[in-house]
Amino acid sequence: MLIVLSGLPGTGKTTIGKALAAKRSAAYVRVDEIEHALKRHFGFDQEIGPAGYVVAFAIASSNLKLGNVVVADSVNPVPESRQGWRDVVRAIDGARLLEVEVICSDENEHRRRVEGRAPDIDGFTLPTWSSVASHDYVPWTEPRLIVDTALLSAHDAVSTIEKQLEAMSENCPRSP
């Protein structure tokens, strides 16, 4: 199972992703960490393009092939990155996908979170509210689970995702 958490910075993806990965003993793949490592250790400039996603897709694929649950945490701002995760799952027999868009419908709360958080990656520069508000983020057209963290705590968001995963298991049980 690949669970992809998408959404703008500051919506709660990382908090939810870490909690979900811990609860499910899942591999946790965070594009921010991959991109930061590429920039810091290999001299990539600020805009590294799709490189971080390509690495994340490979890590997710390796873990799925081992039968591991994978929680992927990334902005996923464009249809191409979203399609990349789908392609990972399509290439692996028996793999399934849950796409989750994490939003914060309360703009003031979203801004407060962006402006008040501290980096959890050594040397990582967090985005400003201005950069988040002007981020290129193509609206979704595909079906997905939407989790609104203005309405749900991180714990409740994880529970909502768990319920969706249970429903998916009931509708499409694994082969023995």
C-alpha cells in the first residue's frame, strides 16, 4: 500500500505522515528531506526540478516490492508528480494507492502554522507565508481523500485515513 499525502506546506502533511507511518510501521518517504540532501550534499541549486520526486519514487517502489506499506509526504503540486506516484503503484503487482490531499481551509490558521513552525530537518529553510500563498499548486481533478486540518486534529486525520484504508481493504481484499 502506498499512501501519498499531498498539499501545500504548513497544512499538516508531515505531522500526519509521521504519525501514520509510526502507527502502520511503514516506510516514510519525505520529498523535502530528499531535496534538502541533494541541495546540501551535491550542490543542487534552489530549484532542483523533479530530481527529488524521482528519488522518492524509486525508494517507494523498492519498499513496495518488499511488501512494505509506504507513506509518502510531498507537496505534489502538479499532475505530473501525482501521476508519478500512480505509475509506481501500477508497476508493482498487488500494490494499491491511497491519495490524500491535506488542506487547511482556514487561511489565518494556515498562515499561523507556516509562520510559527520550526524546521525539523537540520539546516532546512522553511518556506515563508508569501512563498506558500503564491506556490504553483494545480487543483486536483482526480479522486482523492481530502483531509482538512482546520477541522481535524492530526490524530483525527490519521483516524480518517485509517478508516479509508479499512474501507479499501474490505472492497478489494488481498489474495491469499
